[in-house]
Amino acid sequence: MHGGSAGGAPVLVVGSGVAGLCTALAAAPRPVLLVGRGRQAEDSASVLAQGGIAAALAADDSVAAHVEDTLAAGAWHNDHARVRLLAGAAADAVAWLEAQGVAFDRRGRTLRLAREGGHRCARVVHAGGDASGARMVAALGEAARRASHIHWRGGVDVHGLELRGGRVTAACLRALHDDGAGPVDEWIEVADVVLATGGIGALFARTTNPVVADGAGLALAMAAGAVVADLEFVQFHPTALDAPGHSLPLVTEALRGAGARLLDATGRPLMAGRHPQGDLAPRDVVARAVWEAGRQGGGVRLDARGPGIDWERAFPTVLAHCLAYGIDPRTRPIPVAPAAHFHMGGVVTDALGRSSIPGLHAVGEVACTGVHGANRLASNSLLEGVVFGRRLGAHLAQSVPAAVDGGAVRRVLRGPDLDAPALVRLSDLLSAAAGPVRTAAGLAAALAEAGDLASSGWQAELAAALLRAARDRRGSLGAHWLDDSLVREQA
Ligand code: SIN
């Protein structure tokens, strides 16, 4: 990544996870300004991803089977054509990543394939075992550093957009980490803006996401008037390490694919008799079972002591996290709990990543391409970032926008941040009302409270939009699960 870029106003890519990096790389030769809130180019949720890339590469697998599993996990709420596009592009995405320097795990010359929840067969390639996301971001980050069209700036938030004649023409960058001198705002001219800002997990009390995944990009798009959809669909990962704190280490689903089993408080298999795929049922099903068991007291443990689990090769990240908390998973079951993991909803885009606002694009978790439906299939998110990032980048490479002359100028800002106590209150509220199991009454009460906070900060405004979408969806679907028996119990 270089210090300057010739050729007019840049494409501004906001976020340096897998989706942002793929877009930036594919946009050559357009000049790209890649910004992120972290100090490092690689600060993103992608780095924490332990799952890999789902691709129908096994002899007994097919793109059609990958499509069917994606639709079944997504409760058939998906955009079927986009799902076919995603699954059909998966093998090429793996080959392209290898060409970028990602060394996927192999046995001899053959790619190793792992099984995760909702997949009917082993279909997931990993790199460095459960360090897949970190390995991908490292390789793509290195490629971006070498690319002369990409200029990187860290410690920067984008909190405003300028629209001229309805098209995005400028963005407001706010420098963070400014050594106490207060934030410095700078409006810069841009040719296009790509939001690759990730999800909203950090708005919940417990999440597998980093703190930067707080929905800031989504809130900015909403402030500008972009069309959004499916905000109510929040995926909870059933097995975060049950430790104190907000951002919890993930305990990858691939462990269950390798034979680990969830046990209830009495030591019985939690998923027995609940779903034909048992421990490898789609994630929403398992998350609800873990949530329900937690509510009844006693907690849930993942027993990963089986002989089939090669900790050092396949699960070094989980092993290190567990040991850091004083748990040796080779000798005792791991305490687990559900935590907010992935947002299926977001900024509505077409198949090229274009939002409803000319010049504003979205890719990766912040986007709603329709591929995930009401509940994402495991290891389809990094895949989405690669496939749709490359498509969007290639589209941008070929389409330099004409200069906008005239038209009304409108500047929009995301708005003030909530203060720390209000943020804690909001995250407790969201977690209680919009968790893996919801009630109509709980959603209505939380919406009233979030609505009261909305004028104090954008996070509450975003939470209120999510709660409103959840309130308005009357039946259960995928990750949005209403259980009105809870209302009767609570009455
Ligand atoms: C996991 O490794 O369990 C998470 C994978 C994913 O989110 O797709």
C-alpha cells in the first residue's frame, strides 16, 4: 500500500477485513483509499474468523448441494439467484485466494475439508486450522501493501457523507487516537464509497465480534437514506467461550465437525433428539438449545476430549484461548454460551454491491445481498466477502463516474455516540429482547426504551430500527425466533 495515488478522487473503502481488502485489490487501477478504525490494516472481525471458506470441492459434493444447504440454513428467506452465484463461485474463490498466498491446509496434495453446522458433508477449507481468518487477512493485507493503487490510513472513522445531486461525492474522515487533542475532521472528495465495515455484534452484551463491529457503517448508510433490510436477523453462535466480558473467544463449530459434543448440565448430549443433524444442526437451532439450557441453569459444556481432535494442527486458536482462561480442553469440557456473531441484515445491494444511493456501495457483513436469508450457513461469510468483494472491485475498476456538476448538496452525519453508561444499558436491552429467543412483549418494551435513547446516540437509533423490524415480523423465521410460551411463563 502506497503513500499517494494518482488519477483523481479515490474510491474510499471503509474497513480492512476480507471484503474490504478483496474489493480494494480488484479495483485496480482505480486509486483506492483504504481506511479502518483500527491502528493495523488487519483490525477486523475477519481476523477472528475460525471457520474457513465453504466450497463444494469433494468428489461426492456439488454446487447444487451447497446451494440447498445454504437455503435450508437461511429458512428459504434467501435470494436464490445470489445463492447460486455465491456457491458457484466458491471453487474459483479458493483458487484465487491460493494465488494471493493463502496456504490452505492439505493432506499431501489434497485440500483438507472440514464439516460445520448445516453442511451435509465436509465442505470447508481452512488455513492454519482455526486461524483461517487471520491467515487470509495476512495474505490479502500483504498483497494490498504491495499494490501501488492502494493507500492505507488507520485510526480513521468515516462519519459523514456528502451527496451532490443524489450521488455520493465526499466523505468526512475523523482521525481517532489523536493523543488527546480531540478528534480532527476532514472532508475529502471521493469518487465512490464502499462500506466494508462488518456487523453489529458489539452492540450486544456478549459477542464473538471485536469492538469495532458496532454497526457504524450501517448507521451511516441509514443516515444517508440507503435502503436496508432484514435487520431483525442476528445470528448467535452457540459456542462462545463462557467467560466474563463483552468480546468472547469463539469455540469453532468445526470442533463439533471433528466429533465434539454439547452436553447439558447433567452430562447428557444436549442435541440428542432435537434435530436430525444433532450437534451439527444449523446454527440457530443449536444456539436456541444452548440458550434454553442456560436459562434453566447449569450451563452447557462442549466435550472435545475425543481422540479425533488434533488440537495442535487444527485448533491452535481455541486451544490457546481456553488455556488462557485456565481450561485445558484436552482434559475437561469447555463451558460455552451463545453470543451475537453475524448480522444477516444490512444495506441492500444488487449483485455488484451497489446500494440504493449512487456512489455508495456495501460488501461483506454490512451488506444485505440476500445470500444468507434468515440465518447464515457456516463458512459462507468469508466466502461472501471474497466473491462479492471481487465482483464489486472489478465493477469499480471498469466504471469511473462522471464528475457531478450542479444538483443540491446534502451533508449527512452519523450523529453523536451514546455515552458509556447508555451503551451498556442498550447492549443489555438488546441482548435480553433480541437474543436467540424473543417475545413480542419483550421486543415492544425494549423498543420503547431504545426509542427514548435514540436522540442521544446513533447506536440507540440503530438498535431501535432493529427492534422495530423484529417487532414487525410476526412469525418465527430462522434466527428471529419468537416464543410466546415465555410470555405466559413470565405473566
Ligand atoms: C465457526 O468457526 O464456528 C464460525 C464459522 C462461521 O462463522 O462461519
